[in-house]
Amino acid sequence: MLSNSRLEINGQSTPINVDLNEAISVTWKAAKQTSYRLEVFDEKEQCIFDFEEVSRRQSQSIVLPRHFARKKYSVKLSVYNSNQKIVQETMNFYTQNHDLNLANWITRLDNPIEKEHVYFDDKPTIILKKQVVVKETIESAFIDICGLGYYTLRINGQRVSDAYLNSDVTSYDQRVYYDTYQIESFLTEGTNEFTVELANGWYNPAPILILGKYNIRKQLSIGKPTMICDIQLTTTNQSIHILSDAEWESSCGQFLQNNLFVGEVFTDNVQPADNVRKQTVCIPGPTGKLVPSFIPKIVRKEKILPVSFDRLADGWIIDFGQIISGQIAFDLAAETIGCIELSYAEVTDDKGNPAYGTTISGKYGVKTSDREPESPVIQTDKVMKEKLTPLHFSNQYTYHSFRYVFVKGTSEFTKLPLENVIAYRLFSDVELLVDFDSSSEDLNQLWQAGINTRQNNMHAYFEDCTRERFGYGGDIVALLSSHIATSDIKEFAKKVFLDFVDAQIADGGIPQTAPFIGIMTNGTSNKAGSLGWQLVLPTLAKALSTTYQEADFVKQYQAQLEKHLQYLLCFDFSMIRSCCLGDWGSVDGKEEGWVISSPDQSFCSGCMYVILLNEYLELMDEGICSTSHLDGVKEKIAIAKSELLKEFNRETGNFSSGKISSDIFAIQAGLISGEDRDKRIRHLIKKIRENGTIFSFGIFGMSWAYELFSEIGENRLIYDWLLRQEGPSYQDMLKNGNLALAEYFSVPGQQKTQPGSLNHAMFSSYSSWFVSSLLGLRIENKQLIIDPAVDLPIDWVSGSLKTPMGKVTINWKKENQQQTKIVVEIPNELAYIEKVSQKHRSSKLHLKEKDEYKIITFEIKN
């Protein structure tokens, strides 16, 4: 039998929301397949689709008649091999319900018009309840639901999902994601209580000034926390729809305040404020189209225990031993009474006190009862306990970036009042595809730090860091190769692509972030971002089309892509060349007060325009964009290259002032080719070596450098940089044991005006090199390339890569000074090309085949 996990519909093993407006994709994995038969049966067990084919193909598209009700179908797959041996698998799926649009958006009747300065007044989370009586045997039960900003659904007191910070953030005036749950197991005969708690999330953000100036309430589509749902019950005799309406009961939750950036205030004794009424009302809700959520949800993935508790003069500090993005949980004993305040920091000062500079997102911007407008936003939770009963607290509607938690109380506690303290890492549950281990602990730590930091900054979209929490396009571009190499981000990337499509400016420009929150630094026009950040749209389109074979999906948005291209072509090069931040984050950049410039910014910005247009040329080659603008694109590229070479090509062999960022940008933009390109690359390598093997690139140059040097076999150069100990370096960045990467490299003798985040993923682009060169595994054109860099000074490397055809494992070890042994286990259905014996002519190859896997052993003379 095929295992259930190997037969999927639209990429899911338990699909309950299949859209019949689109072709249904059925995929499976089976060894030694020679033919297959696929059948689909309706609820009456009548066959409505039957297709048989002699083929090794393991996918099939199905088009079924459209209807608006949720219905159950069964898929039966029969797979044959050369001996006519048959394996079968059957799975059920349900189609999408379209009645959710008939329901009402509902909320609790609080004061509907409020000034920003009262945002931080106590206002309990909204509780909405509905009692549903079940008198007959239930055959199936579902709920379609969306709660904005965040929601928690419980049925009869049981939490229905393990998701946190739900639902998916997006531009709510364009698109609103809802969830579907199958709920038979939560229901009983008699009265059943549905409870939904609503919190602020991104739909009702605080009026704080991020980075001291951006009030995101002014840019986002916002509103009062609200919910819409459709409960569908099918019994032996009838089908019932229970829609959200004003008949639901309203009450108050225990979180008096909740904000994604600030934290939560919790009480065990709810006393509704004067501006809260226990009445449910219908409201218009957001204007975006309701669509099913399709990305992995945000979940608690790992428990982390404290490594130490230390007493300070005015409280206690808890050290978790590493920086995480997550939530905290603890118990308070019955006799503990008072208010306990917890504040979160990534570092401590030289006296052991929490230092908040790297986690402060901005300032409050409004005067509150206990804060001034200029007060910094420090991530803080408060727990107010009045009852003589035990209390368990855990964050629900916020998350923090921290290694240290400072605890203080209003009462005179003689000992730390918190018991059973746990931290949870919290991120979107995107599957990790790679395991890595080696004889080098420095490499192992660097690998884990890259994984940790990217996961720390995935909460329904790719964030830059846990301080700003914005979806910057440039950061996504720089990290996309490493995301693809290490994780299954196909659905996640589709959602982020749609975020930028939805955020596209009316004139065609792409904003710096999606959703747009007001940042336009060095942008091309009103609300549009700088060129490197606009690169995100065609880059994601190309990755989805080529890496994930999602060309049909991308083509749906051809109009938006071509609108962006036309927008870019409207500019004279003399203007648009300055609309970029260049190689952002480089240690060669300069600071003048609060203004940061990147190295050779004018030259690199001009190159970025060429790089952007080249991306669109590739989309034309892929058939994603039409060729109607082909001549115009080529003309703009020719003009840009000519002017850049004329102005910045120096007789010394350098571009502009000679910073290595300019070299990598010139190579990436194709300003040079052939022998001249090879010469420039050698010159670039020489400059890096002469400067202590420091990769002083910014986020773009760093990513491109790993790809370039790996491609030409300069793995030792990358290895020496990654293991460099003295700052600026990764090893210096990680010497504090935080297991997370920082926003900037620390340069001895330099002090930055702006303290960067210590939980920032933008320089984690080396992870793809770990997979392609250290493990030596990569997929190209649906084939596995085996090419480990065994000549590096490492004793052994071990790991695996999950592919669509199954898991590949590799182990290579230097058995002695003369010989290295490589063992690779590959699924039989996966084609491969080994480059090991091609590079090492003295190697020996042994092949052993099993039922589903083959084992290849290489013995190489060193």
C-alpha cells in the first residue's frame, strides 16, 4: 500500500476545502511504477472520473463540475509495476463551501469611535459564544471561520487548533483568509458551546511609532476585532448551516490589553470597563475577498527551559541560553497575589541588567496613563492576580524576541514568584527539508543559527526581524535561495507573492513591504519602494514558476507583473538609478547621524535596475510575461550598461571606488562577460583574500557571492569566511551563544548609531551553500546533483535532503590521509548526476540497489 502521506490533493494529505473553480491536482509517490489508474467517486459512490495511463508520471489534473456546497469525494489510485503487481490507496476530500459569504461579520458592542490615546486603556479581549443543540447522529461537521486580528476557537472548552497568532496577516481590503476545521470529534449529543476569542493582531494595531515615525494604523486596512463563521452540520436527516449573526452572546476575556509589538496585560478577575457592553452587533467587516487559508499555521514548535535565574536589586532575570522568537508560560501559586511584570531583552548590560535597545521597535507616540509619547516601546507583559487560586499564564496574542526575561512585582516577593517557567519557539510550521551535521562545531552552530533566525522571522510571511516585523521585499530576495534549499516554502512563497500583488501601487510600483506600512526610503515614486525591494515580485514569480513548477499559478497575475514592468520602463535611467539602497547592510557602508549609505551606492543602484529588468527577460523566456515589451527592456538595459561602464569603470580594474559590493553587482547585472568577467572574478577573490577573507558585502552581494563562488569551485574561500573568528565575522556574531544572527556584523573600533536587532535573518543566505556544497546535494531540472566539497578541511559531513521522490541521505568521511569515503542513499525514482568521480579520477564507485532505494559508495584518493 502507498502510505497516506504519499497521496495528496492540491499538496495536502487531508484536503477539506478544495476549490472546484480550479483543476484539482492529485500527486503520489510510488516506486517502479509503469502505469496507473485514477478514479473519483461522489457521495453516492458513483464513479465520476476514471483515467488510466501507461506512464511513470505521478500526477494527474482533474476537473469536476462546479457547485457551491461542501461535498465529499473519494479518490482511488491503483499503481502497477512491470510485474503487474498492484498497490492501491484511497483518500477522501471535501470541496469548498461558498455559504460563508452569507454570514455576518460580528463583534462586541464597545465604543466604536475612539481616539488613539485611549488605545492602551484596559479593554478585555472579545468573547463570542453560541450554543448549538445536536439531537441526531452527526455524519459530518465543519466550521469555516475568520477572526480578525487574531482568534482562538474552542468547542465545549477544547481548543480546536494548535495554531497561534491566527489568522494570516494580509492586506485586508484586498484579501481575507479564513480557516476550515472538521469538528465531529469535538461535538456531543445535546448542547454544544462554540467560543471564539478575538484579539487585536494586525487588524487593530497600536498607534505606536515604529522606528520612531511610522504609525502603521495610518497605512494598514484596520478595524475593530471581528469574526465571521459558518457552522455546517450534516445529520442522518438534514444539513444545517449556523451563520454568525447578532444572536451570538458577547462577554469579556482575561486579556485586558494585547498588542503584537508591546505585549499583554492579563487578569484573573475580569471587571468589564465602562466602555464595554455585553451585546453582539453586526458590522461591515473588511472589504477583501474571503479565500481559504493555504499556508502552514503558526505553532509552538519547541519548548525551551531556562538555564539560570539570578536575583537583581529590583527583581529577577531569567536566562534561556539563546535568543528565540516566542511566548512564555508559567504557574503562580495560590498564595501569590499582586501584579507581576515581565520585560524581554536579547542582551544584558555589563552589570547583568536587561538591555532593551535591540528589541525596542519605536516609541508610543501618544500619552497614556503611565507613558509619555517619547517613551520607548519595551516588550512587556503584566499578570494581575487577585484570587487565592493557582494560575497558569501563557502568551496568546503576542510574541517576543528574547533571551532574557526580567521579572518584578508590585508586592514584596522574597523569592521568584514564577514556577514551571517555559518558553516556546513560535513560527509558521514550514517543513524543514534538510538535516546537517559535521565534525566542525563552528559549522554546526552556524547552520543552526541560520535555521533558527529564519524560523524566528516567519509568522504568516517572511519578516525582516522581530523588532520591526515587516515583510521587506529586499530581505526576501536575499534569502530566497536559502529558504528554497532548506525548507518547503512553496505555499508560503505563493502567499507572499500574493501579498505583494495585493500591495501593488496604482501606477504599478511595488512597495518596500507587503502589506505597505509607510516606508518609502529611496523609492521610485509615491508609496513604491527602492529597486532592490521591488525585485521581490519578479524574483518570487520566477522561483514559483521554475523551482516549483507553478507557472499556471503565476500566469494568473501576468497583468500585475507587466504593469510593474511598464512602470519601470517609464523612468529615464538618470532618474531611476538613484532609487535604490544599494548593497544594504555592508560593513563598508557609512553612517552620518541617522543616515546610512551603502558602498558605491550610485553604481550598485544603477546595476540593480539592470538586474530587475533581466528578471523580467527571464519571465518572458518562461512564457510568464508577454514579449510585447521585449525591445523596450533590451534598450533600457543597453542604455544603463553603457552609462554605468562609461562613468564607473576604472583603469585600476575596479568599478566606482573599488568596494567588493560593486564587483558582485557588476557581475550579477551582466555588465561584463567572457574573459573580462573571469578576470574581474579573480580580481574580486584577490581583494577578499588581501582583506583577511572578509566578505564585506551587504545582503544582496552576500547572497550572490555564495552562489557565484560555489559555482566556480571557490568553496575554500567561503569556508574560510564562514569560519573566520575575528570580527567582522559570523563566528564573532555567535560567540555569545545566542544561536541567532544579528542585523549587522560588529566591526572592531566602530560604534553604530542605530543598535541593530540581534534576531535578524538578512545575512543567513549561506545556508544554501551548506546544502549544495557541504552536503553536496541539490536538485536541478528534476535531477539530483551529487557534488560534495570533500577537499575542505573537514573530517566528516552527514545529513539528508527531502525531495519530492523521497529522502536522500549522504555521509562522507575522511577515513585517513589518503582516502575519503562517500555513501549516498537515493530513491530509485530520482534521477541523479554524480560529479564526484568526474572531479576525482582516482575514485571508485559501487552501486547497490534495493526495492525503493539505491546506495552509491564512492572511494576517493585525497
